[in-house]
Amino acid sequence: MPRTADHDARHGQITDAVQRLIVRDGLTAVTVARTAAEAGMSVGLVQHYFTAKDEMLLATFTRVNGRFTARVDELVDRGEGEGRTIAEMLRQALAELIPLDDARRAEFLVRLAFAGQAAHNARLAAVQRETLAGIRSRVAQAVANGMACGEVVQGVDADDQARRIVAYTEGLALHTHVDPDGTPRTATLAALDDQLGRVFTGPCRRAQRDRRAVDYE
């Protein structure tokens, strides 16, 4: 157990250093030597965990995705407990992909760096496709759940709507990164609400039942 814990801690220490380098100095700054210096460890120790830059980038990308997934799961759990609509929970989840604060901005820069590297690396491109497919799958499930509870009209193609919603969100994220002054937080979230409102057009029967139950009590 101690060895596993130490391995995970070292692994996290290195990937956190990679993220800081990307955010501060860009992808070209990420080398084994500079990562070691940033992490406060020897080059040999970094090479014990990663032998190439691509491996460090992949591990950092995986760590960022893990944090995103954990936050979304927490948002959904809390939203369900509070009786929120599926549209509200989906909006909160998608907002985690948009660089609206320092933490999300740092994660966005990692995803952007990974995308650039994946354009010329088949292995990284495969991971990128798998990650995107996973996000679209979760959004498609939210749309399907919306049909089940009345928020989305019957017969909607959940997969098609998921592609549109995710593409729109990624566009908002890129615009927010490129021109943060021209895409203020309120306007960005309003645009996301508008896009979701085109799909989630009805009231949530579950939320209505919950409200009636509270009124009855």
C-alpha cells in the first residue's frame, strides 16, 4: 500500500508540473528536464515514470479528464438531491469545459496542447477521440433522460443533439479562451442556456412532482 500511494503521489506531482509549464510557458516548455525542475525532483526520477514527452502529456491529459469527470459526477449527485432539472445539471456539467476561471482555464490549455500534439500522433489522437466520444455519450444520455422525464420531446435523435451541444460548447470554450473580454461569463452562460433551450423545451415531470410534494407537506 505505501508503495502504491507513493507511486500515485509522484505521478501526480509530475503531471501537475507539466500542467503548470503548459499554462505558464506553453507546450514547447515541456521537457523531461524542465518538468523535473518544476516538480522539484531529479531527471532520473521523472524518467522512471515517463520516458517521453508524449507520455507525460497523455498522463496530464488523463488527470485533467479525471478531475473534470469527478466534478461532473459531484454536480449530478448534488443536482439530483436538490431536485434540479436535467437541463440545469447538463448546463453545469458543460460549463466545466469552458475556461471561466483560473482552474478551468488551466485545464483548457492542457486540452488545447493535447489536441495540437494529437494532430501528428496516432496514439494521442485515438485517446482524444475516445475522450470526446465519452463526453458525447454522457450528453446523449442526458438528452435521452430528458425525453423520459418530459424535458425533451419524443423522437429526438439523442446522439445527433449531443454532437451539436458538445460542438457548440467547445466553440464557446475556444472563444472564451481567445477573446475573454469579448465573451464575458454571463454572455457565455446565456449562450449555453440558449443552445440547451432548443433541445430541453419542456418541464421536468420529476421536478414538478418534487415541488408538489413539498407544497403538500
